[in-house]
Amino acid sequence: MKTRTEAATDVAPWIGLSFVLLSFVFRLINAVVTTSELPVFQTEFGISSADAELTLTLFLAIAGALIVPIGMLADRYGRVTVFTYGTVTMIVANVITALSPNFTILLASRVLEAIAFPAMGVASLALVVGAFSDQRRKALAISFYGASYGLGLTLAVVLGGFFTTDVSWRWSFAMNVPVLIVALIGVRRSFTSKADRHPGRPIDWAGGIFLLGILTTLLIALDQGPTSGWDGLAGVLILACLIFAVTLVAQQRWAAGRGKPAIFDAQVMDTPGFRPAITVGFLMMFGGFAVVTVVPILWVLTQDSSPIQVGLGLSTLGIGWMAGALLSVRMGRRYGARKSVISGLILAAAGLAATALIGVPSESLVTTAPCLALLGIGMGIAYARINEAGLQRMPETHTSQGSGLLIGFRLIGGGLGSALLAQFLLLTATNAAEKAITSDAALSSAQQQELTQTIGAIGRGRYGSLFTDELKPTLESATVDI
């Protein structure tokens, strides 16, 4: 029979985990909800669509670029310390965003949020992995982490529509403040801030700078290329990305040959299961969300769906994700991580196929939602078990760096997949609409230009612009068969 002290010791990590996941959910909401609020930024601040998109483009680029370097800092100075600085920065940034009097202040606050986002994310995953020494409990905790991703995705798409139409976009940021304060207090009370520090852990500052350059130039180029063209700024950024990549490879080989610290440290990359985990994570995010970009377009244009209806329809993906992550616990125990990941990917592929072959042609929210749920179940299973397979045997001194690489590869995969989809959608939609646009006397040159820009924005998932009353008639009158 366990003593009170032993019982408290068993419960304490789970209490800490609950606060970590609470912060993770609202951190994800903060990132996703902005997608549906871009048209509101345009109206309220009197800015162009390109300026409004900067609030999302800069956020993704900066957050993606800082993930791995911040992971290395967390290994050295402690996950709780990095989580604390990240959460405090996010709280301050959310307050500034909610009170922004002009676009300049809004953009500055989004940059602060982009810095806080990876600090909270890398530290959260590392805290979840490090909270339990027992492998079964660790697997269960990682599954809860995966389920919280689905919960955050569900709440983000629903709340995005709600705040856009019925309240104010400012409350979507203000609501995070009290929740993050509670989560921060809970995490600091549950975890010892000095227990996960490794002062002797060296940091590859040069590799971090080169990697920052790669991700920043790549993500901005992928975001701008499909609509602005690849022969302008996007092309220059791709060239800069390649230069950074070649330099990083040379620097990493030099560091490895001399026993110096490296971003792609051998202790991380050679951990059993880690290389397959980052590869599968990259491929999963590369293709997993592609069809989801197109679905809201069909619902808005063919069903005249409201933002809340779109959010509720997409929420089935998040609900399925939660169910899949929780189901992965039993599957992992019975079949192992490898077979569970394969099963999850098969289910996700079936969900994608069903969405493309059944849901999309039906042009019905009701028909498409179950297909997205199946996709979510598959991705939830794979997501949870990939984290487990990649980090379960990771050395304690490198857990945060490994977490950063896992998240970073998934982010790059999602960015590349979205860019390719955007390019394909832009080309096919533009070709299909070319005759209708040029022959439609009701469309002015300004409307034609607006239509082309909107198609490009749609291709990058920025479907919030479709909810504007002025734009939908333009799209419908051009009879664009997206």
C-alpha cells in the first residue's frame, strides 16, 4: 500500500501535465484563429490584403525559424525556464494585440507572439516527455498531448468563426491571458525549474543562425511565391535559402569532425526511431492538410456557409484527431509504435481519399464532415505515436532539441505541401476561369485583379476573405469552378 507521499508523487506529474496541455491548447488557438480574421484586420485598420497577411506570414516564418535554437536553449537552461519566458511573452503580446490601436502595433505584437510560440511549444513537448520515467505512463502522456492538438484545432476553427461574426477579433486574443496565467502558475508549481537544466550542454550558435536563415527565407518564399511569382522576391528568397542550406551542411560536417556541438547532433539523429519519426512527420503534414484547404471554399461558395458553419464542419477533423490520439494508447500497447503509425497513416489516406472522391464532389458540409473525421482519426494516431517513437529513447540532455527538430520538420512539410497545393490551385483555377473572366462584361479590371489575388489567397488557406459580401458575387459571377 502506497504512503501519502508516494501517492502525491504519482499524481504530481499528471497535475503538471494538465497545466502544460492547457497552455498548449490555447497557444494553438492563438496561432490558428488568425487565419479567419485577416479580412477584419483589413477593414478595421484600413490596410491591404497583403499587409493583413503579414500578421500571419511573419508569425509562421519567425516561429518556424526559432524552434530548434530555442530547443537547444531549453536543454541548457531548463524547460521550465524557457516555458516561463515564452508564456510571459505570449501573455504580454496577447494583451498588446487585443488593445492594438493601429496596424503597426498589431504587427509588432504578432512578432512577439511568434517568438513566444516556439518557446512554449518546444518546452511543452519536452516537459510531457520528461515528466514520466515509466514508459507506459510516458506513452499515455504523449497521447494526451496529441489529443490536445486536436482539441486546440477544434476550438480554433469554431472560435474563429464566432469571434469574427458575433463578438470581436480582439477577444480571441484577450481570452488567452487569464488561461495562460493559470497554466504558468500550475506548471511552475508542478515542475522543479532546476531539475532539467544541463549547464554544460553546448549550443551550436552558428548552426542555429544558418537554420534560422533557411526556415525564414523558405517559409516566406513559400507563402508569397504562388501569388507574387517565383521570379521576384520569392525567387531571391529561395536562392538565399539554398545558400544557407549549403553553408549549414558544410558547417555541420565541420562541427561533427571536430566534436563540436551541432544542430543535427549525432546523439539526437542516431536515437533509435528518431529519423523515421521526423521523416514520417514531414510526409504526414506535407499531404495531410492539403485537401482541408479546398473544403472551406466549396462550403462557402456552394452552400453559402457562415464562418461558424465552416468552423463546425472543420471541427470534425479536430474531434477525430482527439479520438485517434487517445485510441493510439491501446494500439501502441498491443501492436507497437511502428504498426500503430502505419495504421494511422492508412486511415488518414482513406480519409483523404474519401474527402476527395465523396465529400468534395458532393459539395455538402454534412457529407464531407465524416470524411474529415476519418482523416483526423488517422492523423491523431500517427501524430501521437510519432512523438513517442522519436523521443522515447532520446537522451535527457537533448530532449528539447529533439522536440524542436520534430516540430520543425512537420512545419516545413506543412509549408511545402501548402505551397504546392497553392500553386496547383492557382494554375487550375486561373486557367478554368480565364475565358469567363475576360468575357464577362460585368467584371471590371479591378474585379478581375481582385479575383486573381483571392484565388491565390485561397490556395494558401486564407479563405477568410470569402466571407466578405463584396467578394462572393465577384467569384460567383465569374463562374470559377475551383
